Amino acid sequence: MVAILAERRSFVAGKWVSGDDPFTVEDPSDESVFTELTATPISEIERAITEARGTFDSGVWADLAATERARVLHLFLDHVEGARESLVATMMAEAGQPRMFAERSQFLAGMSLARNLIDLFLTMPQERANPVPVDELTRGRVALSIRRHEPVGVVTAITPYNAAFIMALQKIVPALMAGNSVILRPSPLTPLSSLIFGAAAEAAGQPPGVLSVVVESGSAGAELLTSHPAVDMVSFTGSTAVGARIAVQAAPTIKRVALELGGKSAQIYLADAVGRAAAGASAAVYGMAGQACVAATRMLVPHDRKDEVLDMVARAYANLVVGAPADPATTMGPLISAAQRERCERVIEQAIDAGATVVQGGGRPKELDRGYYLEPTVLDVPDNANPAAREEIFGPVLAVLGYRDIDDAIAIANDSSYGLSGQVYGADTAAATAVARRLRTGAVNVNTAVFSAYAPSGGYKHSGLGRERGPDGIRAFQEVKHLAIGELR
């Protein structure tokens, strides 16, 4: 068996730090405690902020040429890649992720994403002429009008438990490439895999204070990192409720906030694509047990095909293999905690009370007496007012709804406080794309999917503020300065 990562200390401004407050990390697949860490002392989190501020203000990282920052970050990623087996084993243990997901969808996809983000940054102009009408230039005696992109400053990056490794990379790599100093605070449920980034910063020779990684069991450190006046920006991925609290904490010091929050994404099947529904249903829960903010857990199908779809999807869910992450046959692992499983069970009960019918699953797998497992569950939902259609369940629970016509399908999809992602399937690609254009959501996949450094993600409405990845995600970590330059006369 491959050993998990050995480091248990936080990395603060170039030094490894232990604390006096121990906390444990649980393996959700068998409810065992598999490791113990110590929380970063608040005084050390304060030091991480102070050192990040000093490092940024001195320009030791921000003033380097972008090509030099890229060179160091490639060395950084080389170190991370060298820990592949231990990292995958760690992600399997702390998050209960099947090996195929931990290795492919987190590690391999994360490394590709990170290197591509570096390449994308290097193609983007950081200073360019700003178009101004000639008469304004003449009247103002302006020789040049320049728009310049500069780093924000000190960035707090707070990542979720469901994909801690890749979520960290899509925050820290563009932030560091832009010249910022970064403090990474991973979820207390999955802190171990993020400590590799401290080791990578050390191995790459990054200046102390440019990147710190702090772990904790509670939220006191996170609250300091989102309210401290020396922090310029908070980038957070997680629930809408926590995101709202972070916005409040950041408001008194007018910090920039980038928030990728909850979702209740719809997957819409046009009549000519209903046969694709089983695959789409499986994708919503496969690997992560539905614990993804972009999971399309509302399925919309024509009313007259609903029974056919329910049967098809129920058979697909019955064939998913729920079990231990290390078992090669496993396609879906556990939920992250007892509390998360109980929340899923509670919403299923509420959905039934509101008229939904369980078509498949709905309970705990009888053959698995330990671990936070829940059966892949299909609910026949009568309308979009049902709790299973309204709430982000964050578990392997799919709500299937019928629609009358395309306008009705679009109205149902848009009738949500969320707007993070969506999917449309149709043999007539033009018709499916026309539907996608009418959805009020930050990303829509039409008959396919893409996760790329070059493609942005982010939400409308309660699903967040700002974008990650793509040019917009890079610019999120930059300020815009206008330079008006003229000759002194």
C-alpha cells in the first residue's frame, strides 16, 4: 500500500510550524481516524498575513518578470508531480474518493490545468494602449493612454473538501503568476493534501512569505484571513451560506471577493436526446457522490417520456458500484461526513413529504455497515417547488422533472436561486444551443463538457461573484490601472 503524505505541519512564510491544538482527520469510507494534525496558531496565521504583506510590498515576487515567475512555478509543479502516488493515496483517504477520480479528475487534470494556466497568463498582455478618440488626446495633450494590469496584493484562498487539490491549483497558480502573495487555507475536512504546496514552494525556492499554507479544525483562522486589513482579496469556493458570511467579513475593509458558491444545475433533454439521460444521470453522481457544486442534479425531460427516463436512470443507478475507494470496481465512494449524509437523508424525507417518489435508492447500502455511504437515489419529483428541486443537496440524489415544451423547460431551469452550470442535450445542435443561450447560468454544456484552463467558470445569482480559470479568472487576481502620459509643456 502506498503511504499518504507525511507532512503534518503548516507552512508559514517559509517555515514549517506546529501548534498546540491537535485535531483529527477521518477517512469517510470506514469512519476511522487516519491521521492527526495540529491547527495553525492564530499568531502564526497573523504572521503569515504580515509576511505576505511585506513580501508583496517589497516586490521580491511581484516585480519579477512573468517569465521568471513561470519558471519558479514550473519547478513548484515538478515537485508536486513527484509526489503523485502519495498525493493520490492521501486524497482517497481524506475525501473517500475512488482512485480513478483522485488520480484522473484531481491529480492529472489539476497538473494539466496548472501548467496551462501559466501558459495562458504568458499570452495575455499586461500593458496595452487604451483607445481614446483623437480629439480627446489632442485636447488633453495626451501622448499615450495605457491600460495596465497589476497584482491585487495579498490573497486569501479558501478551498472546499470535495476537490481540495485541484481547487487549490486553480486559485494559487493564477494568483501567483499575477504576482500576488497567497495564503491557502484548505477545508478542515481535507487539509492534508494541500500541505504539498508548502513543500513545493520550499523546493522551488520561492521567496518566503509568497505562499503560506495554514490548516485548522475550526473557522477562527479563516475569519481572520477574510477580515484582516492587510489582506486585499478573498477567493472562496464553498457553500452560498458561508460565502455570504465571507462577503460580510470582507466588507469593512472593502476587499475584493471572488466567490464560487452553490448550485442546483439542470440537465435538459430535448425529445430527440432522451436516450442520453442514463449517462447524464450517472455523471451527476459518479466519482464524487454528487458532492460537486456544478453537479446537474435536476433532470428535465418531456412529460410524455418521463416514465421511460425514470426506468432508464434507475437501472443506471442500480449498476453503479458503491464502495471502498481502493476497490478498482468502485465508481462512487462515500459522502464526506456523518453530518452530510444526514442532511441528504433529511432532504429526501422532505421531498417525499412534498410529493416525490423514490424510484431507486434512498437509503444506506445494506452491505456497507461502516462509512458514510448513501445509495445513488432517483426521485420522481412532481414540480420544481419540491425541496429536492430547490435545495443544493450535495449528495447522490437526482430529481427528475417533466416539462410541457421548451419554454416550460427553460422556465423550470431558470426558476432557481442558483445559476452555476447547466447542460442541454439535443440531436439538433442548433436547437439545443438556442436553449443554452436562454439559461441564466454561468456555464452551459451542450452535448459535451469542457474543463480547461482556458474556459471560465462561475455563477449567476446566489452561485457567486467573479470567475475562475480562463482569462477572466486570471484578471480576477489583478487590478486595472490607467496611465495617461503626456509631455510637460
